[in-house]
Amino acid sequence: MMPNPPNILLITSDQQHYDTLGVTNPHIRTPALDGLAAQGVRFDRAYCSNPTCSPSRASIITGLYPAWHHCWTIGVKLPEDVPTVGEIFQREGYLTALIGKAHLQPTRSAEGSESIETPEKLRDLDFWRTFHGPFYGFEHLEMTRGHTDEYMAGAHYAIWMEEKGLANWRDYFRKWPRVEGEKPRRHKWDLPEEFHYTPWTAERTIAQIERARRERRPFFIWSSFHDPHPSYLVPEPWDTMYDPADVPYPKHTPGEFDRMPPHFALTQEAHPDFSEYRETFGAHGFHSHLVDEKLMRKNIAVYYGMVSLMDKCIGRILDALERLGAADDTLVLFTTDHGHFLGQHGLVAKPAFHYEDMLRTPMLVRWRGRVPAGEVSSALQSQVDFAPTFLSACGLPVPGLMQGVDQLPVWTGAADRARDHVIVENRHEPTTVHLRTYIDDRYKITVYRDRPWGEIFDLQADPGELVNLWDAPEAAALKTQLLHRFVLAELRREPTRMPRVSGA
């Protein structure tokens, strides 16, 4: 490791559309993130490894694709024996901490494998008063689960609310065990902002930065925010910060699903039959996506408010870095786990449909003196690249097990690109919802396991992804080329945990 190695601050949101930053969208205000972009590089071609929470989060800390780290969808535990980047940093003397949302374990325990992210365990505050890790390479953990008023609230966040004087915090969340017929709150949350989990995440992140400075240790901290994941709910005044009449309102384009796989068109029916796509626990988005315009506009406005509240709290963290004299020594990366539909293509939330809205992520990198300021890069980025690049930035070797590439030369402006494609997985067995997507500088191709259909988009000529070229006669040669590139990319991403050192 290099002398005086940098700190690593990873800040993530949850399910944030790539175009919800003030620097790209004049309808939303995110001054802290805009400032981060002005002091670093914004990457406009960053992609998730899987458009669901657990797999993408696991890829960030392992440098592995879901098919290799084995947390292949939500409700699947990241095996605790899978190596993580935090373990390497710990061995090198780093303070490692995860603050906020983990979602690396399911809400139920499997036989022979306990999960600490079940509703029962989250409400066992005596357990959380004494447990702060270790957890997947993080020596210090402060977490909770759920979003907005979901019944999953608990753990360290609940203890914090009680310590701040909100003894009746349970009244602001849905009941556990569940109460039949209980409805979630909508848009305006009666929980005061001071007790919201977004300020909690910022406050506790700052506490760990302060601890690292006191102990004179470099740090690797993951500040993991829960918003703007639906439901669309936020405390005042953020619920009315944006006028629903003024927000962008994307719509379905008539005819755009005519060339798409059959399940796309079903989303525009009031009562679609998705029985062919069912599995025991369901796949995201296989339901009607028809939403009244008035309601959808309000949802978007509140979603923007959730982002702006988060931005305010990220600003507090960035200010703390300055106050503590750590800003110049810290590589800061902001991103999200995956995207979100706000009406694009007539879709909402996170269905398993691989449009750019779902796969692309906002991504900002700042490292003063190393990363150029105020630049925008179209170099392809993948979540599996983060762990190896963090190690490279600290002068540490990258294990052969990791599948990502070292993006440090790209982040620092020494190279234009480090990869020529990205791959996105999405698996929901046992259904037809098992797909993979290959994306290069211009084209995107999606294949479905055991199905004849697929998708090809020319992102240069058709950035709105309205014309699927999969069955187009004029694109037959292109289809062959892309399928060949896809196969080669699959071969290339095999990890090499152990090098060959002998002929036999």
C-alpha cells in the first residue's frame, strides 16, 4: 500500500433515475451533488450489474457479477464466504463501515442460514444495541431495512430515534406483524424530518469519519441512503417542494411495444394476465403499469423531493469532510444501485425491462488533485469496476477473483476508456424472466433464456429505444455481430482466482 493512502467514501442512493441530478435536469435541485460534479467527473454511461437491489449491492463490494457472487436476485443471501473489498481494506488497517441500507440478506432465514435482516430480528433492539459487525468486510455496521413507512424499520435506526426522544417511532411505520387492510401513507409523511432515516444516515456517516480522524486511520465508508425508492413518501416541506404540473411527464409511445417481447404490451392493460411469468416470490413489474396522470405527476414530484432531501444530507457529509480536513485525501464516489421508471415507455418503478432508464445510473467521482474537475465522460462504467478501482487508487493489488476492470486511469483522465462493453444480468427463476444484456458504445442487445424473442437497440440513432431491431431483416447482419460479441464478452468475464504457475 502507498504511503498516506487515500480514504474511500462510497455514497449510494436507492433506485435513482440517472437523470435526477440538477446538472442534467433543470426541473430538480441537487446543489450538493451538482457541486460534487463540478469538482470531479460525471460519468454518463455508468451501468448496474443487475437492476435489483441485493445483486447490484453485492457486486459493488465484491467486484463480481451476480452469477459469480451468487446473490442473483433479491431474497437471496450473499454468501458470507464470498471475499469483499472491505476485508482487504481491513487487513491494510482501514476503518471500514457500512451506514444505512445493506440489503445483502433476505427478509426470511433459510434452513441452516440465518439472516439478520428479517422483520423479527430488526425489531429486536437488544440485539442491535450490542451488534455493530463484523458484516461482509465492514468492521462497523449501522443499518436498517425498508423504505419510507414500511414495516421493516428497526435496528440501529430505531435505537437512534428513541435516543433522540421519539419513543413512539413505531406509530410512524406500518405495523409488524402485518395488519390486514392497513394502507401505506402517500406523499406527505407525518414523521418529522429530524427523525427521518436520511438525516440518520448522514449523521452516522459523519460520526464514523470523525472516528477515523481521531484514530488516525484511513477509512473505507459506505454511506448507503434508502431514498428515493418508492413508496413516494417524504416529510414536509419536501413533499411540496416541486409542483406536479411542472415536472417532466414521460409517456408510452403508441406502437413502441409492437416489436417487443409479449410481456411488454401486457403492462399497458388494465387487467393483464402475467400467469406465465409468475414464480413463488414474483418478479418486479409484472402487473399493469397504467397510472392516472394526476397521481403519476404527484409521484414524480415527491420522488424529486426525496432526492433533494437526500442531497441536503449528502451536503452535510461533504461539509464534514472539509471541516475535518479530509476532503483532499478522500476519493468520493456517488452512484445508485440501479435505475427507476418515472413513466418512460409507460412503465413505473423497476420492472425487469432493460431500458436505459432501468440500467443506467448516475455516477460522480471526486478526488482532488487526481480526478479532473468539471468534466463529463462517456466511458463505460460497471459496478463490478468499483472494488478493483478503489484498491488500485490505494496502491493495493487487485485479486484475480474480481471480474471488474481498473478504471483509475479513466477516472483520473489518463485514459479514455477501460472497457468496450458492459453486461447486465437479471434472473428470476423459475420463469422466463431470465435475461442478460450486452451494451457497447452504440448498441444494446438483450437475450432471454429459452425464448425466441430479444431486443436490439441502436442507442445512437434511437436513443429513446423505440425501435426494436431484433427481427428486422435489415438488421440481420448486425444481430449476428452482436451475438458474437456477446459470446466473446461472456468468455472474457470469467474470473481467474488462481494464476497458472506451472506447466503441470
